[in-house]
Amino acid sequence: MLLSFPNWIIHLSSSLEWGVAAALFFRYGKLTRRRDLRMFGLAMLPHWAGSFFVLAYHVSGDTIPFLLDMSELINLFGSTALLLATLNLLKSTKPSPAVGYTAALAAIMISGKPQSWMGADIFDAILQLSSVVYLTFLVLLVKLYRRDPELFPALSLAGFWFVVVFISVTVFCMYLATKVRGYPTLSHDDLLHGLAESLLTVSNLMIVIGVHRKIREVEQGERRELPTLQG
């Protein structure tokens, strides 16, 4: 295996945090009796499943490109699921007056990528389409927050956006690892690989903390209402 023990800890933490975030969003939806929030939590599960294929790819020593391709396919479905879940949340919120926005969406190009079992062209197309869908989801998430700041946790919103920082740094680290430091792939450069992956851990932790705070707010509000109801 190419990854060192600390790097494995970072990768496993990223995957675990995303799963915890999905469970917390589902719990947040149950507490607030909002089915659309529960569906948002469920929509996070495909991305979580995709992370296991990435982990399996690293377990194989990056020798089974099919596993990486499967993760990208699943992530495309995951980004689509998040987009649809956000649209569903938008339907249930009141539109703010005279709110207009212009979104410029660009596919994120991955350089220095590993070999693809499906072929480089198909692999590129999946990555680009998935990136466009995810960026569309991010833009709609901002619109949702502007409509109802109390519904969606601000820190979680920032966490979802921080994924873009993670991807950008990963692209730069790929360039450094393959073009400057002379490694075959980013996975072979344990230092840069761990640095890039740690940003995903940070973004997922932001999502977890944000929704956890919202759950505590709801629970504290219910406790304050309980004496009034009993009186």
C-alpha cells in the first residue's frame, strides 16, 4: 500500500466525518419534522459510498483503476442527489423579494490523474460533469441560505464550499508531485497527498459541527418550551 499510517488516518477520518454528517442531517430533519431535511441527509450517502471505493483503490496500491472509476460514477450520482435534495428544500422555503443571482459554472479539470479503466476521455467527462453538478448544488445552497438563514447551518454551508478549496489544492499538489517532484501519481507523494486530503477532513468536520450545532439549538428550544406546556 502506498499510504502511510498517518495518511490512512486522514483518509478514514474524511470518510467517517461525511457519514456522521449524513446521519446528523437526517436527525436534524426528524427533530424539526421536515422530510426534506431528512432527504438531504440521505442524499449524502452516495458520496459516502464513493469514498469506500477510493479507500479500496488505495488498499490495492492504486493498481485497480476500476475502483477509482466506480467512485467517480457514484460521486456523480451523489452530486445529482444533493442537487435534487437542495431543490426540494428550496421549494419549501419562501422566496425572498427581488432576489437575483448570476452563477458562472466551470468544470474543474484534474491534471496528473491516475490511469482510468474506462479510458481517459470518459474519465475526464465524468469528472467534469460531476464538478458542474456539484458547483450547481453549491450555488443553490447559497440561495437556500439567503432565503432562510435559520434552516441551513452556515458552518455546514461553508464546509460544502470548502470542498472546492480541497479540489483546487489537490490539483496543485498533483502538479507538484508529478511535474516537479517526479512521482508517478499524487498517491506516491505521501506528504503532498496527506496535505491535500487533510483539507477534505477539515471541510467535512465543518459540515459535522455546523449541523450538530443546529441540532443542539433545536433540542434546547424544545427544552425551553416543555415547562410552558407543563404549566
